[in-house]
Amino acid sequence: MSTGDSSQETTVIEIPEEVGQESVKERETPRAASLFGRLGFYTILSTVFLVPLTFSTRAFDIIELPKQVLLGFFVALSIFFWLIRAVLVSEFKFKRSGLNIAVLVFFVSSAISTIGSISPTISFLGFYSRGNDSFLVNILLTLFFFVAVNSLETKNDVRKMDSIVTPAPLTTYPYTQTCFKNSFNLHASYFL
């Protein structure tokens, strides 16, 4: 290379500060998305473990109403975390499962049953002592199913879910025996 050759010029490209800041944001986005993904997953685990154990002595229906309120809270929270994660990653995709069609068929038949009911209001909200038969609970459970399917990403997540679901009945039985013993004058026929 000779110093007199003017055909070879060095080109300097200036990078604006905004581009450098975007690359920093791009590096932080997966961390934030991962955080919201984990929060959503642990919300789902909390739902699976805590809803069966929930009861309240302050309500007329000590078992069903507190469970429905907690289910609604956890479903809303898990949907919130899932949506925030999807926005941060900039993709909304739904995973396919073998049960998707079955859950949707049940949901549609439940909706048709609610619309064609003698009292659609009671079918939608349920009545005070039997709220678990309501269409509102079916909506919550359907949303929970789809959020759970889309939040489970690895086989390790499935193993964690299984490790929570499998011992739950074993922990629930002694818990209910301890809590309900002599605290309430409930007869076994109340639960039947």
C-alpha cells in the first residue's frame, strides 16, 4: 500500500446513541421476559397447590366461594404475566395440545347450555350455595388450561408441576382433618 493511493479510503460509520441503547434493551428484554415467564409458572403452581387447600369461616359457603375467588385471582395474575412476557418477546403464539379441542368443545357446550337455560343469569353466575356449576367458573378453568399449556416450556416445568400435583391429595387430607376437627359442627352429609 502506498501512501499516495487515494482509491482506498477508510470509511467511518458513526452509530447513533439510540441504536446502542436499543441493543442494551434487546439484551435486557429476554431477562425480563424470562422473569415474567417464571412468575407466571409459579403462579400456576400456586394455583394448583393452594386452591384445594383454601377455605374461609367468614362466608356462608366455607369451601366453594373462597376457592373461586382465589382461582379467579390466580388466573388473572397468570394471564397478566403471560401477556407481559408475550409483549416483551413480541410474539403471541399458542401451543397445540391434544386436549385443546376437547376443552373448547366443553366450553362451547357450556356456553350454549348457559344461553339456553331457564335462568341464564343463575347459569352464568351460579347460585350462592353451588357456585362451582357456573359458566363463570368454566371460563376461569378454560383460561387457566390455556395459560398453563402455554406457560409450560420445558420437561423440567412439567416435572415440577407433577411434583406439586401428585402429593397435593396427601397433604390436603391431614390438613382438612386438622382444620375441620371440632372447629365446625359439620357432618359428612354436608359434603355429599
